[in-house]
Amino acid sequence: MASSPATAQMTTARAGRQLPTLLPVLATVGLPTLLLTLFLLLPLVLVAVYSVYSTDPITGIMQPDFTLANYERIVSSPIYRKVFLRTLEIALLCTGIALLIAYPMAYTIGALVPRERQTLLLFLVIIPFWTSYIVRTYGWIGILQSGGFLESVLSLIPGVDAGLDVLYSRPAVIVGFVHVFLPLMILPIYASARNLDHRLIEASYDLGASPWRTFLRVTLPLTMPGVVAGATLFFIATFGAFVTPQLLGGTEDLMMGNVIADQFGEAFNWPFGAALSVVMILIVVLSLALLFRFADLESIYG
Amino acid sequence: MASPSASLTAPRAGRRLDARWLLYLLTAAVYIFLFSPILVVVIASFNPTGLTSFPPAGFTLAWYADLLRDGDILRALRTSLVVAVLAALLTSALAIAAAYGLSRFTFRFKRVIQAFFYLPILVPGVVAGIALIFWFKRIGLQTGLLTILIAHVVHAFPYTLSIVLTSFYGFDRRLEEASQDLGANPWRTFWRVTLPLVMPGVIGGALLAFTISFDEFVLTFFVAGGGVVTLPLEIYSRIRFLLSPVINAVAAVVLLVSMTLALAVQLLVLMRERRARAA
């Protein structure tokens, strides 16, 4: 995504000289700006507007209003508070697990494997990521269901009586999340690990630090921007998810995304669904604010 | 770059070598984890019992034959292909326009606009989907093929843009200047010089948009409105309501399509990087 500063400066100079008018800008950047304004920004504004509307208690029809009742319901109702906290808990837990899995792998690819082989290894991370989310989640049903792949493989081991009942449970949801979003964690950490200055690690060893101490005091701080970026992206994706808990979880694992979707189906309460959506957006914005506060993104992608 | 362990003393190198093998082993395990659901689906699609158990009971193409007789699935596949082709064309056209503007001109709020272009990545699918239904109802747009297409283009745009934009920054600008010096007008320069040079990126971006659209589920789930069924919607409803072995075959076909395209995108990106480095 980065451009060399030289090119950028050249562009600036030439553009300033040749095309001082607004028209070429409108003709190029204007069109996509219009599209995103019409079909992302204004719809989101409408969500915010609807979130303070009320519903007629008898007909269930939405009415223009200015009420904070929908937000109050999220905070005061034990059910929705529980869903919110559960969503937070699952998202944080999965982020932690994904970090523990992704870090050693991303470090291995970025810092230990020779450069010319890194490309292939990255391919193998990116390709499953661009492969149908639904189908990959469906694959986990096949693995985890009773009589499925995992149970039948375990039963091949003599002495193991695998009565496996994991599908539609919290562990299934966690496995599903860690799997579908893992590349979001791996790629930024890889980018940090690739730019690691190995001389600093050598220096730490030469000064007598143990491998563990070297990792904690040198390697980890140097790769921290990647860790923070990966964790944020992973957390946002998990927090807003809908498919994974819907297909792999039980009723005790439903998350905010599922409750939001319900407001347009069974529950049918648009203003309440809108208020939940606003809360979800706020969580995303908050996570990003923390990301920009604590990580220098240029150092990862620069 | 020199190997980091080159200057180490022997005992230390030995210890770190062990750690290294542990890391390689762990990495291999994560790759198995990443590909396991994909492999399980493909194996099951050839299993006569239609189950995902291991080892499979034999080898059959019966589920693929069933797939070819399944009208709903074929219809959904056709819908998905039509939407994905249109989405790829529209998204890449918009991305070319945006990348041209961003790489050539300076204007006020450029950074804001550029950040705005990446916004669709950050909005959770459920929220974006609901926002779009509200909006389509509000402006009186009937849900169907058009609304699905709009949702897919908005969603795919930032990913395609990031690939196309790198292409626009990545070539020798003097080639354009030469064209203009030789008397070509800007329009002709764009078609004859700029576009051919950024083509690998544009094709990569278009293929990525195709893949995203072909696999897109959450937004489609909200904006499809019941009348139009894409392949992911069909797969989802069968997973939830009637788990039949045909789904394994369908899933395997979807995997083949999206993995091939994803590979092609990566190869095009790589090709462009190599070319940029050579230049």
C-alpha cells in the first residue's frame, strides 16, 4: 500500500502544474466516493436515526421519535447485557488463543524461513482466507459432529472410546473463529517479524540474556505493532460475527450479531436492532482508537 | 540477509536449533489446521456414504452427478456467477478511477477520502447488511439482483482498490510523459500506456472482487430479499435445514473455484512485484 515518497512528490508537482481544476478529481475519485456515501455512509446514518425511534407496542410498527429506550433496554435487560458480555468474552478469548497460535507461526515465516520461501508460505495462509467462509465453517461441522471426522479418527486409536459431542457448543465456536480469522492475526505479525533487525537479538545474546529474556525484552517489543494490529483486526471481526455462532454454536453461544439479525426476523424490532448496531459500531471504533493510540501502523506496512 | 545464527557459539546454536525445529513443527500444525476443514469436505464429497467419517467407505462421483441434476443449486450457481462477473467489472472500473485520482492528483481531504475508501472493511457485515435494508426500503429500491450487486461492489471495493492502487504507484511515470511528449492526448495516453502497465494489478483486483462476491454471505443474506438465491445462500439454508451429502460436492466445487481464483490473484500480485523490482 505504500508509495515511495519520491513518486508521491513527483505526482504532487505535476498535478499541481497541469490540472488545477476540480473536475478531474471529481471524475475519478468522485464516483467511488458517491457510491460509498450512498450505500454505506447514509445507510449507517439511517441506522443511528432509527435507533432513537420507537415501536408501536400493539402493531410493532416503527415510529419516528426521539427516545433512548432502545439503548436503555440493552443496558438494563439482563438478557441483552448477558449477550453483550458473552460476545466480548468470546471475542477476547478467541483473540488470545489466535495470538498464541499465530505468533510463533508468523515469527517462523517472517524471521526464520529464507526470504525466497516466504512467498509460498504466505500464499498458503492467504488462500484459505479468500476461500468461502460458509464452506470452511461447514467443514468444521463435518469435523466436529458426532460420527464426524475427528471422532472417527480418534476411534482408530486403540483404547480410545471417543464419545465426542463438541458441535453446537462453545468450543466449536472458538475453533471456528480461530480458524476463519487466523490470517488477520498472522499477516500483520509476519510483517513485523520480517522487518526484525536480527542484530538486536544477537546483541541481547552476546550480552548474556537467556532466550526467554531476549524474547520478552527484544523480540516481542519489536514485533508489538504487528501484534496489536493483528489482535485488533481479529477482535473486530470476531465481535461482529454472525455466521460462526449461528452454524457452530448452541443457543447459549449466540452473540450480538445473531441478536441483531433476529430483530429483522423473529423478534422484528427495527429500532432495537438499530441501537444494537450502533453499540457494535462503537465497539469497533473504540478498538480502532486503541489501535491507533498504541501502534504505529506505518512501521508495519511501511 | 545472513543467517542470524551464523555468529553464534556452538552450544548456543545447538539450543536454538532445537527451538527452531519446534517452531517449524508448530507452523506445520497450523497449516494442517488451516486446511483441515477444506480437506474434510473434499474427501467427504467422494465418500459413498456421504459422511465425513474417516477412512471413507470408498470412492464415488454420485454426489457430483446429483449436483448436476439439482435445479436449485444450478440456478443458484448461475445467479452467483452473474453477480460475481458484474461485481468484478464494476468494482475494478471504480477502483481504476479511484486509483488514478489518488495517484495523480492532490486535493483537499485526500487522506480522509482515502481512509473513507477503506471503511467497508471495518463495518461488521451484520451492521452493513441491516443499514442497507433500511436504506433500500427508505429510498424505495426493490430488493433483488441489483441490491445484491450494490452490496457486493461496496464490500469488495477497498480490497480491489488496494491491489490496483499499488499498480498505479508502481510503474515508471516517465513512460506516460514520453507518450504525452510524442503528442498523445491524456485520454490516449491512459488507454495506450497507463492501462496496459497497470493491467496485472487490475486483473488481480477484478479476480479478487469476483472471489469476494462469489463467496459473500452475510450482506447477501440481508439484501437478497427472498426472491434471488445465490450459491452461499443456498448452501447456508441446506446446512441449516436439510443436511444432504450433495452439499459436500457443492462445497468442493466452491472451494475449487475460490481457491483457484485466490491463487491467481496472489500470482498476479507477485508478478507485478517482481516486475517492479526488475524495473
